[in-house]
Amino acid sequence: ISSTKPVSVKAEITHVPKRKKARPYTLAQKNFTAAELAFWSKSGIGENVLKAYRTVSLKKFSSENQERKPFSCMTSVDEPMFGYMGKQHIKVYRPCSQMRFLYAGDFGDNYCFGLEQLPAKGDLLFITGGEKDVMSLTVHGLHAICFNSETVTIPVGIIHRLSFRFKHIVLLYDVDKAGLDSSAKQELALKNYGVKRLLLPLAGTKVEKDISDFFRLGNSRRI
């Protein structure tokens, strides 16, 4: 699928972080193409949800590697590039590239996607494995957050505060080996806050392991 509309490139944004270890970056946003929107729609995610979660389509991204050497990435039909925009940082998502994630800017002490979009109070909150899963759950009327990956240690301080806002906090990780191992470890570490884990009834393969896959396969929100 391709868009016949001309690509509209927005003004370049340059960010120079205050922290010395944080990497500076420059990016150029553009409108989502039809093919890019089709990619997100597989998980039920439309433009309104992408906007609400500050997820943008990138034309170009420039930053520095670990050796402080500059590099740039350009989007293409075969390798689209998206950005999860924070106030002082960006997490770049390249779903079809060998290096899927790039990071730049100041992430602060803890990266938590979806935290700003949560209501003041709620019944159920999912902690899931990735940003796409958070938005997929939102589409189905559920509240969710994720941290940088399933393997990072979940900050107890954030869970402590959220435990006053939500009656139930549930881990909903991938059901591959890494996800299962990690959710078991996190459940044990957070048991004082009543955090439980829920295992999806999926095969655990590359194309059938997370909540986005669960919904894509035609299942309802009743897990």
C-alpha cells in the first residue's frame, strides 16, 4: 500500500540535553503514509491513538552512537521509522530494521510509556512489554503502561504510587521464554503491592506472543 499524497515534512527539531551522558538529537517529522497507518492498524491503532501517545512518523533522525560519533537514519518504504516522543527524549522504533530501537535525549531516572495518559483512578492497570502493546490495550478500553523493556527492573516507587490509584496491577508480558521468565521475576519482586501476572493463551512464537498479536488474531478483550 502506498500513499498518493505528497509527503509533508515538518520543521526539524533539535534537542541538546542538559545531562552530559544524554545524547543530542535532531529529527524531521512527516505525515504518516497509508502503508505506515496500515502497519499500526494491524494492532487496531489509529491516528487518534498515535497522537494521544505522541507517536510520530520520522523522515530523518540524527544522533550519536556510544563512541559519540554522529550518525543519521532515513525512513524508507521497506524500513519505516517512528518516534515515541518524550519531553526531553525520543525512543525511535524501526519495526523492519535490524536495529529496531534507538535512544537519544534525557530519559530522566525512569522511562515509563503511557504514564501521562492514565486516569487519576481506575480498576485495572496492565504493565506490558512495549509501547505498541500499551496503545493496543488502550484501543480496547484498557489502561496500560510499559517500561523500556521486559527485562528492566520495574521501579518500585512508580508501582507504589500507582497502587493507590488502581485496585489491580497485572503484568501482561510476552509468552515467549524471555517474557515468561521476566514476568515471574517481576511478580515476585512486586508481590508486596499485590502485582500479579496474566499469561496469554498464545503459542509463544515470534508472530504469536504478545497482546497485540492476541487482538490481531481476532480475540476480544476477554482474556
